Amino acid sequence: MPKHLSITHKMIIAMLLLSFLATLSTLGPALYQMDRYISKESQSAAIQGVNGLQYLLEEQKKTALNFSEEAALHPPLIAAISQKDTAAVLQIMNTFLKHTNIDFVTITDETGRVIARTHEPNKKGDSVISQANVASALKGTSFAAIESGTAVKLSARAGVPVKNEVGTIVGVISAGFDVSNGKLVDQAKQIFQTDMTIFLN
């Protein structure tokens, strides 16, 4: 009788072991395939998110460029920039900004020295000629870029030369969107259903 029980136990253990091995041999490849699928889907979603974010940044650059180009043709603004009249420049620019979603505008003179900032009205007189969009505009070429600034740490911005009636460059309008405030990333997350973060440098 004890031998019979011993054989029964051995058979039960053998059956359990065979069942476990059979399950493992079936489940293993399935889990591997599922892991590959999830990894592939995650990678695809990440790529889509990055491409989507890049598209949104390019759209912001275009919007900033269009705004700056239109503002640079406004005669009262040209006159105020020529005269380095900070109060007049701010009044005109703030009126313009009411009708747009532009985050900030920096206006410089012909040397790249700040006449006015809409986002920091009391800060002026410093040079921003090191910014690529300003340097390019002072050479006569409008330029949009993703770059850092002195007040806005990371932005999609565009610099456009401001010319007087005889075609002389009297300053630069540099307008843009603050990329560092998280609004663009939140928008991209909502659209593309992917977590993302933008890092400076």
C-alpha cells in the first residue's frame, strides 16, 4: 500500500511538472512576442510624438515669423523704433499682441541693444546680438529658430529687420513662443498621447 501511494505521488508530481513545462513552453514565446509588440508600439508612439512636437515647433516658428514681418511694416512702429521711444513701442506692440497668441516680443535698435520687451517692460538697454535671429535680422535676413534668450530661456522665435523709408535697418523685431513654460509639451502630449520633455542644451 505505501508503495502504491508513492507511485501515485510520483505520477502526480510528474503530471504537474509536465503541465508546468507545457504551460511554460506555450507562455514563454507568447510573452516574448507580446513584449516585442509592446516595445515596437512604444517606439512607434515615441517617434510619432517627437515628430509631432517638431511639427508644432515649426508652426510656432512660422507664426512668429509672420507676426514679426507684419509688425515690421507698421509705419508708427517703425518711427517709434527709429526714435528709440520705449513707451511708444510697448504701446503699439501690446495692442498687436491682443490679437495673437504670441508670448513675447523683444525690439532692438540697429546695434542689437534692447529698446523694449513686452514680457519685461522695465528691462532694456542690454544687447541681444548674440541671438541668431537678431544677428541675422541686423544683416538684413529674417530668421526663425529654436534658441535661448536672456529673459525667455528657450523659445521658438523669429527676428525680422525693421527698415525706415529709405531702406536703412533701424532695429529688429524678435517675437516668439516660450517653449520652456510647458504649454507646448502639454499640447503635444494631449494630441499624440505620448509623454515627453524638452531639455535646454
